[in-house]
Amino acid sequence: MTLLAGPALRPLRRRDFSLIWLAALVSNVGTWMQTVAVGVLIADVTGQAGWTGLVAAAAFLPIGLLSPVGGAMADRVDRRRWLLLTTAGETVFAALLAGMVATGQVKAGAVTLLVLGGGAMAALGFPAYQALLPDLVPRHELVAATSLTLAQYNLGRVVGPALAGVVLAVGSYTWAFAINAASFGAVMVAILLVRLPARQRAAEEGGLWSRIVAGARGAAREPGCRLAIQSIAVTALFLSPFIALVPAVALKLFANPGTGTSVLITAQGVGAVAGALLLAWAVERYGRRRVLVGDMVLLPVLLVGYALSPNLAVATVALLLVGMAYVGLLSGFGAVVQLRAPEALRARILSLYMVALGVVYPIGAIVQGFVGDRIGLRAVTAGTAVIYLAVVAAVGLARPGIAANYDDPPEVGEGQGDAGLPPAAAAAGPAV
């Protein structure tokens, strides 16, 4: 247990959290294998970049459209059963994809629809996964748990594509899709094994839309949730598009689209894993608000350095550091929502956080890509980073105390640990 004694890894000592974390890692590796294999398959079948982009959008778009529905359902029904249902749906769509390829009936449109279906299942289930985290770990370990979740995602992002390359080389597309379908089984087994505290569901009546509206009103009333959602939206618009522009940077700035893209993406993933492991230690030593505000200043500065990198080697180091700071913002803002959202509205408010990221990020990526074609990628990446820094400074000067809303509410202070939790939640210890 010595290895797990540090603040960054402490949530893994909780049986239920570690079960879900390991299962999600297995599933995430499978998902990244499918993502890579689908892109290669569509490019091979159609020879058109447009279809490749369309399939990628089909996987991502449901996050922005269906997350509020998933959040409303997760606050209304049993979250364990809802997760089992949506995970089973993801399994079905992955299995159908494997079957289509195995029978040689590959059509670009059909592949796109199956990817869209799998993305819809993931979008419907993910708010319930996020809403479970505060039931799996004590309040003072939630930032570490959120960081480990992001580390797991980025670890899958590093391992999954590498395994996809091996599977495609020695096997086939069918194997890649079948492995992804099987990986969801790990998640379903973990969900069945975890122990969850009793939960009092939302008492309000009404249809699906009225529950979504109630969640939006709850987010607007709670100052920390409102600020975190606004913060992630601004971050997604100005800073997050660097992820989408990595292939263009490798091609246009370093004339190395193949190896360059792989190296840069891997560097960001490695940096994110390292940053997630360091984040809990930093929060424990300096406090969540101070670390979060520090990351809001540090990340744009690092992005300027990345934009001005003279060669691929320097850009790789810069992007590794960017990945470390970026995961701090995502984890920090998400933890604020999880800690401050009323339990009865938690999944719905978290779904709005996901909408802010899932809708604003592609808009920012499209705009920055379009502008970058005209004024240069270095200028657009550095320029938007400077604008973000100016916005942070302006808000800080206009409203000096606003960052206090990133802390816990006054009645559940940082120093109280588990004291602010209901007895059942505090005793539950550590379930996606």
C-alpha cells in the first residue's frame, strides 16, 4: 500500500473506485482502438478526408446534444441500472460494427450511423458516471479521483492507438472492433460489484424537459457551478482547440504529418497523465482555488511557448507541459461542479458542464482552424492564448472575490474533510 499512500493515488485504495477505474481504463483502451481503426477503415474505403471528419464528428457530437438527457435520467432513475443499460448499448453498436466488417458489408454511411449510435449511448451514460464519483471517495479525495479519471483517459489515449496499430497489422478491423465490444464487459462487471450508498432521488415531478430546465436553473443559482461552467466554456473556446490543430501544426509548421502528429499527441497524453498525478499533491499543499487560478495563468503562457516552438523537438516538450496544465483545468473545474452541485441535481448540472465543453470546443476548433489558414497557426494559437489571459485578468480585476466560488460552500469547508458528508456517503468509502 505504500505506493498508493500519496495524495494523487490515494483514491485507488478505495475498493469501489479502483474497480471502476480499472474497468474504465480497459474500456477506454478499447474505445481508442476503435477510434483509430474506424478512421483508417473509412479513409481506406472512401479515400476522402470529408468522410473521416464526418465519422469523427459522429462520435463527438452526441456529447453536446444528449448529455442533458442523460443527466436528467441519471437524477431520476437508479444510476447503476442506467449505466448498465447505456454500456450495454455501447457494446451492441461495437459488436454490430465488428459484424459488418466481418461479413464484408462495409458502407461508409452505415459505419457513421453505428459510430453515432455508440456515441449517443456514451453521452447518455457519462453524466451518471461522473455523478457517482462523490459516492466512491471522501470529499477531500475528490480532486484526486477526478484527476485519476482524466489520467486514465489519457493513458488509454496513449495505449489504445498503439495497440490498434498492432491489431491492424497482425489481425484485422474486425478484431479491433470486437476487442472494443468485449472491453465494455469489464465496465458492466465493475458496476455490478460496487457498493453504493442509498440515494434520495429528486422529488420534483414533470417530464424530461422540465427536469432539464430544473437542472439549468440549479446551475444558475449555485455560484460555484455557474462559474465553473462559464470557465470551461471560455477555456474550450480559446485554449482547447490546440488539440484539434495538432495534425495541422505537424504538417504546416514541421512538415512531418505522420510521425509529427503521433509524437505530439503522445506528448500531450503523457503530460496529462503526469499532471493528473501531480495535481492532488499540489491541491493538498496549496489549495484547490490557488492551483486552479494558477493553471488559468500558466496554461496560456505555455501555449504561447508551444506556438513559437522553432522545431518539433521543442514543440514536443512544450506540448508535454501544456498537457500537464490542461488536465489541471479540466479536473479542477469538474471537481468544483461535483462538490458544489446539489445531490438531487448533480448529474444534470454535470451534463451542462459537458455541453459547455462538447459544444464550444468544436466551434472554437473550426474558427481557429479557419483563421489559422489565413494568418498562420502560430499566430492564432498564441493570439487566442493571450486573449484568454486578458479575459482572466479582466474578470479578476473587475470582480476580485469571484475565485472564492471555486472553493467548497462555506457550510462544507475544506478543513472539515468528511464531516460535511451525509453519514451514508462518508461511511461508503469509495463506484464511473
